[in-house]
Amino acid sequence: MATTDQTGSSPVATITPDAPAAEHKKLKGGVLGMSGVVFTVLATAAPITAMTGNVPIAIGYGSGTGTPAGFIFATAVLVIFTIGYSAMARHITATGAFYGFITRGLGRVAGLASGLMATLAYVVFEASLIGIFASFFKTDVENFGGPHLSWIVYGLVGIALIAGLGYFDISLSGKVLAIFLVAEVLILLLMGGGVLFHGGGPDGLVAGALNPGKAFTAVAGGSSAIGLFFAFWSWVGFETTAVYGEESRNPTKIIPRATLIVVVALGLLYTFISWMTIAGNGVHQSVAIAQGSTGNPFDLFFGVTQKFVGTWAKDLYLILTVTGSFACALAFHNSASRYLYALGREGLHKAVAPLGRTHDKHKSPHVASIVQSVITLVITLYFFLFQAPSKAAPDVAYYYQFGLLAIMGTMAILIVQAICSISVVWYFHVGKRHPETRTWWRTLVAPLAGAAGMGYVVYLLFTHLSFAAGAASDSPVYTITPYLVIGIGVVGAIIALVLRATDRGRYELIGSTVLAESHER
């Protein structure tokens, strides 16, 4: 079947459920329901990792006790973005979500450029999470009296386990993610509930932390931009709902609803937990602990958990930081594999075509999964072999591998999200698609507002990049980050333009592998 590219008159091939020639390249459909998609994507956001890893930085060097307000602001921006994103998801089902959406909205050049940037983001996110997983694992083993081993041992264990799970049916990964997710959310709520039940710490419940205006204030020597950036970074992964559309049972209904559920659920959870963390520690003590003045910044959570719930809960929290970061890395592995798979399936070049294969039995993107595992292994070995620790950043796995790759991936994904918002407007209003569902709020105002919000955060990140990297700014990875992110987008655009001029057939394959558009079903 073919559709017309809304940015031109050339046809766009579309894989539909009744296309036998494409059957061997399709993922296994109908294996994820609403709960499966929600659990998988919530695990990608990794609440316990987001809270434990990001909140100390936001409080200590960003908005201070206004950090919960930063999460409120981020929730509002992301809900607005989701309105437009979901409007498109109601009509398009594509494994390479942003790639397919932007190609349908803005055309193939923007589609391939954005697709490569999104792929870069998800590829490095797994390696980033392997870094914090290894750091948490090493700390826990030593705290519980185990041997003092190098972090690379734990990193390699994580990579191997994820490679095995990623090779098989997505439903297996979903079951593992669901178990870990429920456990980490329960321990966070237990900690927050304990603080709330006792009326807070030395300064009470600190209701002023919820004042939205405080999101734009900063602690002494800090920057509100850092607080907002780490608030938005805590959500990265929520948009991957659309990545699982091809494997869900009713994608045009499940994906839009699941996306909104994930955004709102995370917003409520993050705001409540960060608020209770400040209330439990006290206003001044929260900032002091977060800045490391009194010891480990993670004690923001460990200390209040032990004080308001018990030592057993603190020990459980320590264990769940390991399982939570593992679940997050696994979820990003699944997302990255499906982006690589989407690029390979279209056959733009014979070198990447094998990425588009699926396993005969499991119908998983097993080749893309293996390639993603190898890339993560290479990145991890680079940091282990070539990145020396510094006095200010002694933990290479946490400060360098986790921190720097998180910045790189978040920069790329925020740019792509802003472009995606613009593509929604183009798809509905310039391309004149689906006039029966084209409303000024859902398909025009909300996407434009979402693009403005994302663009603002990207601006904050670029102008405060060295501050965000902190002690890890001495790394070559920090130096190349903005050039790599922008450069890979430029490379994608150049490839598309060259194909348009030299090989029209392959050019028309860009972003064409969409399961279906609703009006064609």
C-alpha cells in the first residue's frame, strides 16, 4: 500500500497488517496491553533512579527547596506536549516513534535527521544507566560486607543480563520490569508516606516548596536552569509508549492513553517524593546534604527512609536502587533496539538492513538487540579503560558514564521532542490530514506550546552545559557532546538529501515503515 507524503507528491510505502512481503520483518503483535505498555515505559523513566540520582543535584545546585515546584512546571509542559504527541499517535503506529511521526509531519529530511538523533539518545541512555547501576551495585555489595570489586564487574553483569532479556519476547522483559517497578514505587511511597504521617521533619511539611514560582529560584552558587533540566531528565523515556505500538493490542487507543497516564503519574509521584524528601530532612539540612557537606548526597533519601520507616526499609531501598537502575537500562535497551530495527527494516542501505530482521520464534528485533548490547559494551569499556577519576569526581561510573551520557541523550531527545511538536502542527494543519479530528487546541496550540517549553529547556542546557556536567567537564565526552548531537542530525539530513538527488527509490523508504495510518485501515 502507498500513501502520499504530505510534504510532497511522492508515495510513501506503508507496511500494513495484510502485507505478506513484510511479514517476516514485523514484530510480534498483540503481546502488550495497556498495563504492559505503562509498566514498560514507567520502568524506562525509573522513578527510584530518577529520584535518588537527580533530586540531590537539583536541590544542591539547582532550585534548592523549590525542586518540587520544578517538577510541577515540568509536568505542565510535558502534559501539553503529550496532548499533541497523542493526537498523532491516534493515527500513526510506528516502531520508530519520533522517526515515523516527524517523517509523516515534516518530511523525510527532517525525519531521518530526527530519527538518528533519537537513536543516539536511546543508544547512549542504556550505557548511562549501566554506569549508575554499576555504581549502586558496587556500593551496596560493599555496604553489606561483600568484596571490594571494580565497578566494571557489575557493569558487565548488567550488560550480559540485559542482552539476554532483550533477545527474547518483549513480554518477558515486560514481566521483569513490572516486578521491579512495583517494588521501587512502593518503597518511595512508603518513605513519603512516613514523612507525611509524622508531619515532616524539623521545619514541618514545608508547603512553600510547592510554590510554582520557586522553580525559577536558585540556591547560592547554583542555577535554576540545572533544577529544571534535571526535572525534565527525570521523565526521559515516557515518550517511548509509541515505540511499542506495533507490539500492543490496540495501538491507536492504548498508546495515547498510556502516554498521558505515564506523564501524570510520574508528575504526581516526583512532586510528592521530592517534597517529602525536603520536608523530612528540613530546609537547610536538605541543601547541605545534597551538596555533600555532611556526607553522601544520597543520604537525602537513605536518611529519611531509615528515620521515618526503619533500617529494614533503608536496606531495601539500597537494593531497589540496583534493581531500579537495571530495569531502566533494560527498558532503554528495548527502545534503542526498536529504533535501530526501524532504521534497518526500511533497507536504506544494505549495511544496516540486517538490523531490520526479527527472530523466527520470538519475533523480537534480535539483531538490533545484539548490536545495541555491543555498543553499550564498547562505551562502558571506554570509560573503564580511558577515563581516569578525579578528586572531585572519584566514581567514574556515576559522575562520568552516567552523568555525561545522560546529558548527551537528554539534549538529543529534547531537541527531537521540540521538532516532533512542530511536526504535529504540520501533519494536521499544513498537510491537511484528518480534518475531522483537527482541533485548534489539541493539534495547534498544545504542540506549539510544547515546542516552546522544550526549546526553552534545550536553551537552558546549552547555556549551562559545563555546570550540568560539573566535575566531569574535564572529559573529552563532555567536549564532543553538543557537536555529536547536532552533527548526527546534520549527517541524517545530508544522507536524506543525497538519496533524494541520487536514488529516489531509497529516499522514499525513509520513515515509510509505518504499521498503518488509521484512515487506511
